[in-house]
Amino acid sequence: SAGSDLRPKSASRDLRRSMTARPALTATVGMNQQQLGTTGNFVRVFPAVAEFINIEPNVTHVLTVTVVNRTDRVRRIRCKPPGTREFTLHQIPSVAVAPGLEISADLEFFTEVEGDFLDEIIVMCEDDRIAVPIVARAPRAELVFDGYCVFGPIAPGAQTIRYIDVVNKGHRPAEFEILKRDPAPFKIEPMQGRLGPADSDECFLRIKVTFETPELGVQRSIAEVKVNGKVIGTVIDMSANVVRQQLEIVSAEGSGRAEVMQFGTVFVGETRTQQCMVVNDGPEPTQFHIQVPKQDGIEYDEPVWTVTPPQGILAPLEQRLLTCVFHPPLIAVSRGFQAQSAHRSTEDHEVVVVCMGVGGVEDMSAQVKLTGRAAYPKVSLAHHSLEFIKTATNESIELSTTIKNSHEDLPVTFRIERVPHFKIRPATGRLLPHQSMELVVSFAPNQLGTHKCTFKAILAGGQGHSIGEMMLGVMGICDREGSKDLKGGLTATEETFKPTMTFQDQWQLEAQKKMPPEKFTRDKHWEKFPPMVDNESIDYTFGPDKFEEKAANKQVYVDMIRQRHAQRNADMSIKETQAFALGAPVTDSGDPKNDPDYARPAVDMGLIGLPVKGISKGQALREPWLALPAVD
């Protein structure tokens, strides 16, 4: 306070309460040294720089310098005052300071002329000599702006605009002018102007920088800034990189440009998927759409190749994931798997996918070749039909066949559907390339008669999709009933329930075919299951004798109908009978009216039995009435 008594308070400016650092100065001295101070071996001095900003003539400016004893002993501290007469240091010379305590000194600045002044204070304690710079600056215009105007990648011929914000943080207005001396294609607007002092409405200005050129390469220009007739140290550095706008298709794994994508071998009916990336390697947004042409020489109703998404918009330097799917369709050439596999085994598919880009400065495209092979399954059966010998019910007979996968690369799985009266083991399985498997087919009829069925084997690839079918026809005759062998009991084991297989030999079927055919005779149910007739059941059933009598009566009618049918066929071959059936008079065999077995044809049965050309309607073959014998 000693300095404050030398001049009136009305003409003084106390800076001791405004010791906050200015951003520009803080950036100059580094790490905010005005707040941290300067530290020596024995003392610490605050502030690191004594700065008087926007000084005014004939006004006293005062700030405080503080020195702290940072040791654990009493130290004597003294300060060497500045040599410039505008600066005055008010202190107590050579003071002993206890540990952790501080001393203060007021630094006073006074001048009668406007200008900038520099000096320093030296603080000494033992071996420490700490210099505190003193700066006094007059009010001035101070333009603050980002000197780097980077356009980045630019497409040829594209017009790009950047803006630079200029702020005057000084207390004087600024008349500025931008000096651009090179012919680089950067246009600055405005080139000159005026900014008001800090905190005024006119202290801010936005400068527009426009760039446009068709030439490829790096463009750079540096423009100086003159403020109030003097060139300042901050320049405007403008740069741009003119690159060609283009699309690229690259690998999804990051291995570079994808020129060919190989999908390998796939069964028809299955799918295989791979991914790639489409990259907008340019500075402008662009639209893209995918073109997948049809393969020459192959016509399918369903597409073989699919790429998704088919279209989209890419921002500058954006990349988008593309999913390519190879799915050759399963088309049946003709009925039966054997005809299909014999027609063709493999098909090579190749297509060039084009990614067209529109929307930038120029049209662009990228392409990738997709290749794949569609394979038809090469699965064969050793037999396509099996015939069993005659077997009784509740019995079984077995035959074996072989299924083989003849493909060189791909495995195949099969699943055989169930059919009545026949069983096949195993019904499911997986065949590796060139692997074969034995199938056991059992004929186990549940009822009498001739049984014909077809096993359908559904083939699938590694993904489980159906890729084909195979047929195995089976036939067997059940001519008798067999006894059922019930298995189980307390002593039953796994071996008890293990199926017993009786394989059929080839000579057995050949011997059966050489035997004369046997007429099928159905067992009489009253003999197989004799009815129990008593006083209660006599009202609704018959005994075996009555059933035998009814069967004999039925047989009489059957024999008579068969005899008449044979006689009618024999009469049809006689010329007289043919003429009589057509209603013509017959003279060679007498009067048909006197024949007791015939009457004149009267009932038109609508039967065309004679291939006689030119017979009009109503003159068709007529069936005569027959005189049937009486049956008791």
C-alpha cells in the first residue's frame, strides 16, 4: 500500500483483485503458470508473470507479488526491483520468513505515454534466483480466429464452402485486410473490413471461403492478415485434396478389393452366403443400385444369385455391407430320380454383379465376379424294386439293398418315409463322399392279399434342404395266416426283443414263380370260428350246418351265371346269333318263335357288341330274355 499514497486514488487502477489469467497469455506461458506460479528450491512466487493489460496513460496500475517459504526452516527473502522507471516495487527488503508463511510486495505501473513496456523482478533466497517477467500492454485490436481452413477430400468440379469466424477481443477497433498473393482456386469473401472493439455488437465477422477446381491433387494457399496497417503473425492456411469420386467393392474381412467371390460347390436347392462391402471412396454422397444380370445359356424361373440390399444411399467415405446369396433352384427334369441324375450332374454358374453409383459429380460403377457350382446328388440304389416270396401274417422275410453316394465332395443325408406292411432299416442316415450303406427291407404283412408299396427316400444336403428323391418299389404276397409270438415276461432281456431276420434267397423267388398258380380259397368262417348256438343265440345266428347250406345255394347261382356267361360268349361267335341279335329274320335255323329258349329281342341294353358299320340308333345289340331254371 506504500505505492498507493503517492498518487490520488481517483487516478489509480488496482489490479490486485483481478489476477485471473487471460486465455491468450495462458496459452503463451503454458500450463496456466499465472495460477501455478514459479517454484524454486526454497520459495514459490505468484504470479509467474506480472501483466498489466490495456494500460492507460496517467493512471496508476497496481498488482501484488507473493513469495511463499516452502521449506521447513526460516528463510530470508529479498527482491531485486525492476530497472524501468515506469515500474515501482514497494517491499520490505531482506525479510526473514517462517516456514510456510508468505510475504507480499505491491508492483506499481505508471506512464504518461501509451505504449508497451517490459521488465522483470528477481526474487532471491539462498541459491534461488527466480525471475518474474513484467509486461505492460497498451490497448490494441486483437483478432482471434482459426488459421487452418481444411476442406479435406473434394470431388473434381464440386464447389465447397467453409467459414472462418473472426472475433476482435481487443479494446480497439480493427481495420483488417486479407492478403492473398498466389493463384490457388480459393475465393475469400470479404477481403477487407472493420471489426469493433471487444464486447461490442460489431466485434464478430464470418468469412466465407469457396473452393472449386477440376484438377486432381493437393491444393494449398496461405493468406496473410493485415490489422490496422500491420501484418499479424496468424495467417489463413487453406488446403484441399481433390480426389476422384468412385465406388469400390472390398472384402468384408478387410483383405482389400474383392474382384472374385468363389462360393464353391453347392447342391441344388441349397443356399450359400458370403458378404462384401461397397465403399463410397469419395467426398460426395451417392446413390447406388445393384445389377445382377441373367446367366447366358441358363433359363430359370427363379434367380440363381441374389444381392441385398439392392439399392441405397452412401454418405462420403461410408461403407455398406452387401450380402451375396448363391441358391441354384431344384428343378425336376422328369419323373424319377434316376432320370434326373442321368441328365446332368453339375452346372457352373458365373455372373458379374455391377454396382452403379449416381448422384455425385460423375457417374461411377464397381463390379465383382461371383462364381459357383451347382451339383445334383449322385445317390444310387443297387435295386429299384424288390419282390418277396409268399409270407404268412405275423411273420417277416428280409431282403437287402445298398445305397451309395457317388459325389466326390459333398455329403448327403437321407430319410425314408414309412409304408404299410414293409419296414426298412436304417430309415435315416448320412453318406459321406463315395460312401455306401446297406439297407434291410422287411416284409411283415398284417393282412392277407397282395401288397405293393413304394418307399420314398428324401435326400438333403448339409443345410437340411431337400435336394432330390429316390423311389424303391416293394411287393409281397400274404397267402396264409400265421401265429403271433408274444415276447416278454419277467425273464425278458434285450436279446428277447431283438428282431429275428430271415433273409430271402434268390432261388426261393425263382422256385415260387415256376410253381403253378394256386387258386385262392378263403377259409370258411364257420369252420375257422365255429359259432356257439344255444337257446339264447338261436334267434340271431345259425349253426355250421345252416351256414354250409346257404353257401351251397349261393354256389348254385354262381355256377349258373358263369355257365350262362360262357354260353352267351359262345353264341356271339355264331353268324345266326349275330343276325338275330340285330333283329334280322333268320331262315337257316327255323322259326325262332318256336324256340323255347328264346323270345324276340325286346329289351335294349345299350350294348355295342358288334363292330358293324352304319348301324342306326335303336338298332344296337339287344340282349334276349333268358328262361332260367327253377331253383329250390
